[in-house]
Amino acid sequence: MDVELVGKLLSTLPEDDDHPYRSGPWRPQDTEWEADDLEVVSGEIPADLDGIYLRNTENPLHPAIKHYHPFDGDGMIHVVGFRDGKAFYRNRFIRTEGLLDEQEAGRSLWAGMTEMPDWALREDGWGARGRMKDASSTDVTVHRGRALTSFWMCGDLYSLDPYSGRTLGKEDWNGGFPRDWGVSAHPKVDENTGELLFFNYGKQTPYMNYGVVDETGSVVHRAEIPLPGPRLPHDMAFTENYSILNDLPMFWDAELLTHDLHVPRFHRELPARFAVIPRRGTTAEIRWFEADPTYVLHFTNAYEEGEEIVLEGFHQGCPEPQDDGSGDMMNRIFRYLALDNLQTRLHRWRFNLRTGQTREERLTDTITEFGMINGALGGREHRYVYAATGVPGRFLFNGLVRHDVKTGAEEHYALGEGVYGSETSMAPRVGSTGEDDGYLVTLTTDMNEDASFALVFDASRVADGPVCTLRLPERISSGTHSTWVAGAELRRWDTADTAAQAVGL
């Protein structure tokens, strides 16, 4: 393995940091690496695996002003590329405006998720700009040959070179980026049409907006999605002809919001509501469907079946986990992060466009989340979902499950004690002929070996374990969202810079 340390950013975190989400498997990095010809620890890199796995995660560089939440950390992109039986690795901080300002100041300037905005004020009265730093640390997707990173509270999209992870600047969509909107955590790319679908939310009417970007990179459609008040939607879904947005009963307490206190609570007396809108439809064309109250962080897919829209995602059986009464602040703040606390399970909703009725069903008793499908089936009927299991009481992934949503069958793979994974992406093999004809790629944080690895699985035989294990240059922080982009798709856009040429992709 040919390894080069290419950068080190200023970090003022203490060496003896004991914060549960800045230590152990969540210990952040301040280094940036380039590694070619990755060391194969076991197995063999499949010769028909061609493309790039990208993972985004929160990686703080400075102590919080008072209370750190893992969603506050700066974005870091991890890149693992494969072609012709070889693999390379890159990691880069996303050079957001907030990161650059804090690097210059040598400290945190923004109040975080669980902090009050005025805590960021300095003695001279100068305060941070806005309530939160746009860290672009939530998701990553690829559109028109560029990686786009997002922030969960709506912000800019940052454009990155997918080979090197280098930040190229804010995405402007040919000058059409809706700066007054921003984009929420999970914009969706339809691999079959080349369109990118997105939404945002805020505290002013209509409280939600929806838009479409075409394959040329231009915003070609916008529509207002009127809601009864401010909401906290996180994800969306789409079919071949429709987009599905949501109004779920987990949102800021309205009375506290009048005092600028952003405290979410679960309004169990309200139904979950889903807006079905034609992909380029108007506000007047929205169809609303009601369902049992819950909250959903992530949807896996949606598709059309006769006169019904079928939506699948992770239903929360306990959207508001109870405080254990210990008085421990960490318990109060972080009880919403553990999958077992939230009781997240795959679920299916059916919205009948003729009758206006909703049917729903639980698909499994197994608690999983952060599910991925073969991206070629986005908006089309699918069979397999690849999802993560969680460590009880912690925001850490300890295994992988292959859900067959047609038969209910499951295949499980446990990473082992002290080993934690990332969201697992499905990578179709070159010339694939079936939905599960390909590989699964994930990154691990191994506390036993003080190291990190890229694991490659046969997507049709998850329980067999990795077909290949590759060593990364350094133990990385635990993390979440990822994506896969095929090498042929990247080469189609001819966006390769010198970094891409250097690794032969």
C-alpha cells in the first residue's frame, strides 16, 4: 500500500476527550490521506467491481461551546475506489464556509444542535452567523458526475470531486440554486432519468418546498407543499411518476418555539401524513394520505403497483424514548440516537390513488435502519434492502441484514464485538443481470485492532461474510450515510481531474 499523509487540520480537542461521541469509535480525525493499491488483508478484490464508494460523516475539530451533539461535527468524505482488481482510498474535510471560519478562529463559532444561539457570543458582542453551522456532514449523493454533500437542517449543497474528495465549492445548479430555501438532508437521484429531486423545510409558510433538477443541472420545477406549521421532515421518496413528501407528528413544540426554543416532541394525537405529488406537479395536484402516527428518518424506496403507491421505510415504534430518570444530560440528549430506543423496523405503506385510503404493514420484527437498495431500482419495485443493526443504547452499527421484502427472509452478518460499520451501499457488478448481482461495500472502525477496513460482500450471500477486506491508512471515526457510483457513470460525465487520472479511473 502506497500511503501519503497529505494534510492535517487544526484541532483543539483535548487528547483525553471522554465525550461518548468524540472518543472511542467516534474519535475524530484531523488528518487527510491518500492511499493507492490498498493492502488486501483477506480475500481478493473482485475484478468486476468498478466504481466508487463515498461515505460522509461528522468529524469535529474543536470543543463545543457547551454541549456537543454528533450532528454538529464538520463533514468529512471518505472515498474508496475500485477498478481492475485494485482499490484506492482518499479522505478529505468538506471545506464549508463554517469549517474555514473556525479554522481561522481556532475555536467553535456556532452554537450546536443542543445549544442556545446566544452562547456563541464573544465578549466583544460579535456572534456566529445563524443558529447553526452548515457542516454539510449528513448525506452524500452523486449527480452529473459530482458528489454533493448535504446538511440535515437544510443548507447549501457542496460539490466535491468524487475521486479525490476535493471540495469544488457550493453547487449553484446553473445559477438556479434556491438560496432562500436550501436543501434538506436527502436529495434523491433517479438513476434512470438523471433527475435530482429535493425538498426543504423552515419556519415560514408554506413550511415546505419541493423541486426538480434535470440531467443538465438546471432547476426545472418548484412547488410549495403547504403544511399546518413548522415540521421536521428528514427524507423523501419517489416513484417513476410521483414524489412522496411527509408531515409527521414529531416537530418543535409550538409554544416553546415562540420563545426561540427549538424543542421537538412527538404529537401522538396527530396522524402521520404523506403528500403524493406528480414529479413535476403543482400544489393543487397534491394528494394527502393519513397513517398511524410515527416518525421516519429514512425511506428505502417507493414504487407504483396498479392504482397504489407503495412506500417502504423505517417506522419508529417509539419516536420519543423516555428519559431514564437518572438526571444524566447525556441520556436526555442522546436517547434519540439508538435504534433499539426508537424501535426502528422496516414498514410498508400503501396509498390508493382511487379511494384515498392507506394500508400499512410491518415487514419484519428485526430492528434495523439506514437501509440501501440497488440504486437502479430507485422508484421501481425492488426486493432486497441492505440495512444496519445497532448497538443497544448507542449510535453505532454492529452488523448487516439483507431483507427480502417479498418473502420476509433475512440474512444476518455480525461484525463482532468492538467492530462498528457504516451505511452499506450496493454496487452492481459490471454487466450485472439481477437485482442482487453485485457487491456490498462498507467501512468499519475496529477498536480491537485500532484500525479501519473496507469490507466487500457478495450481495446475494451476506451471511458468508466479506469476500475481501482492505486496510485503510488510519482508524476512522464511526459514520453513517454513503453512496455508490459506477465507474462507467463517472466516466460518462468526463469529470476526471488529475486525482482520477492518477488512480487510473
